Amino acid sequence: MSRKKSRITVGKFGSTFGFLGWIKIFSYTDHAKNILNYQPWLIKQKSEWKQFQLEQWRYSYKNIIVKIKEVDTKQHALTLTNCIIYIHSLSLPKLLARDEFYYHELFGMKVVTVQGYSLGIVVDILETGSNDVLVLQAPVGDAFGKKERLIPFLNGEVIRQISPNIQEIKVNWDPNF
């Protein structure tokens, strides 16, 4: 599968920490510390994209705080507060198995039943603990009157095939459910 070149949200800057440019981050990665492995970080400020490199990091009361290169004052760090942290999708490690996908690669894919009924487009993925759930925006004029569908991401049982080349996911699912 060719990986889409796009930006992926991996976290958010929080409040400043001290006077030397340190700032708290909130990680959206599976393991919070993984956000530190993805560089450079991209931040959009005033409709302009800027790249930032991590200089140092440490824990402070279970929070990750970071020092960004060239951010040396509290005032400069304050300008990053509440900014979303993105990375380029191409900086993610390449998956080795053909049937492995990053969730961001599933967004926008059309979902159809094994019988060929169009259930909608993947717009979100909910992590529930027991199994993840695809959130679909149903097609306009859906025969069953659905606007949104929730499909459990159970590989083999519900998810039958993911075809990135045609941007389609085949599922074993009742369109009326």
C-alpha cells in the first residue's frame, strides 16, 4: 500500500513549565512516550506551518514535559500552549505485514457489505477497550434511513477485507443494524 502523505495529530501542547522554555505535552499515541519518537513536530500558527525539533524531555509528576530547540523562554513557550502537534505520516515506521494498517489510512475509505451494499465512509474510529469501532457517515438517501453507522473492528469476523488500492473495506454486516 502506498502511504498517503498527510499530517497526523499526535498530541497537544499544554501549559508552560518553568522559565526556560519547557512545556507540558499531552500525547495521543498508544503509549504516551511514543510521541517523542516522531520528529519533527509540525505546528500550525496563524495559518503558517512550522517545524519543531525536540531537544530534551523528562517526566514531572507523570506528565511529559519537553524542551523544544530554539524555544528558550517562558514567553516563547506560551505561544505553543494549546497548539496541536502533528507529524508527517511518512515518518511513521513502515508496517511489515500486508494486512496491517494505521488507522489514519482507513479514514475516507468506502465500507460495503460482502453483498455489495454501501454502508458509508469511515470518518472516525472509536477505541472502546474491548474492540475498536469504525464510525461511518452513511450515504445520502440511505435505504434504511441511517445517517451514521458504528461497525465493530473485528478482523475476520466483521472486517473481511481491506483494499487500499480501491479505498474499500468489505464487511459482514447487516445494513439495517
